[in-house]
Amino acid sequence: MNMPNLTIRTKASRFSYAVGLFALIAAAATPITAQAKTITFDDLGASSGSAIPSSYQGYDWTNFDYLTTSTIILNSGFQTGAVSGSNLAFNNEGNPASVSAAQSFFVYSAYFGSAWNDGLAVTVTGMNAADQVLDKKTITLPHIGGDTYAVFNWSGVSVLDFASSGGSPDGKAAGMGEQFYMDNLSVSQPGAVPELSSFVSFGILLALAWPAAVLSRRNFPQSSQ
């Protein structure tokens, strides 16, 4: 009786290995995220300038105020700054501001604008619980009004710092200063459990499946009498 031939077919093996390797690389390269929520500030009610409550939306807000655009009489970028609804956040008196939480969170994106100065620069810094800088991004706002969309996609953030500087007074504005405004801040809930995207899940399943695919292609001929 002949023993079964356990030789793996070379082409099938190489193909399955390549598929599995690609799946692992794809899964590793795709970021793992948590479900995003958008903070619009519209649920805070109407105001011509009030401090954002410290526990608003599960975060601690330092030196961030909010206002309703329809309450602003003086010509400024505030009047056209709201992305959704009519409320937006701004750094009080142009000083540094921050958003923080006891548990880490994901930061995805936000809209920014300048209240008074053309060419205002806003530097956003993400730090972990040990105050180590994870990432930093500077957004330049070319003119007052309008909205500049900034994408971050940062994870493990515990403190988000905002600092504005520079620019020159816009000739149409009724004032001057380094105040910026922000709307539609997209973040995760603090302490949110990361979720795998469907693409990552597919990649992991494919990576786990390729050894089985190799074994299924082994050649087991009928034994001869």
C-alpha cells in the first residue's frame, strides 16, 4: 500500500500565504477607532457669551465660552461661524483653552474660524494622561468668518490644548484679537472601547483562514492495492 502524499501544492501554498500576508498588513495598517459623536454646542441654549459647563458632554472645558451667532451685533467672524445650528465655542479673550477627560478619548475633526484677525494660527496639541505630547497640528485661518475643516484622527488623548496667535486685524471687523471659534468637534466618548472596522475584521478573518486553505489543498491520492 502506498502512503498518502502529504506534499502541499506549491502554487496553492504561495497564493494562500500571499493572501494571508496581505490581510494581516491591511488589518495592521487600518486604524482602530471608537464611535464618533459630534459636539455642536447647540444644546447649551442661547447666549451672547457664557462659559461652557465644566462637565459638558462628559469633558472638562477650560477657558472655552460659547455664544449664539444671532446675538452678535459687531461685525466679526462669529456671525457666520456656526456650522450646524447657531452656537459655537471660542477661546475667552484669545487665551489658551483646553478640553480634557479623566479617561482617554479619540479626536477626529473640527471646524475652526477666526473672529477678528486674518491669518490667525490655531495650534492644537493632543497629550496623554502623563502630559506627553502625542501629536500637534497648526491650522491657519486665512480670513475672518467661514470655516476651516481640520482632521486629526488621534487616539489615546486625555488633554486637547488650543492656542491661537498671529494674524492681522481684518479691515471689516469691528475689533481685533486672537480669538478663534470652533464648531462640530468630532470625538469619542471618554473611555470608549475601540471597535474594529468591517475592513479590519475581514482582514483578520482572512488571515486566520489562509492556513486552512493551504491544508485543504494537500494532495491525498487513493492508496493502491
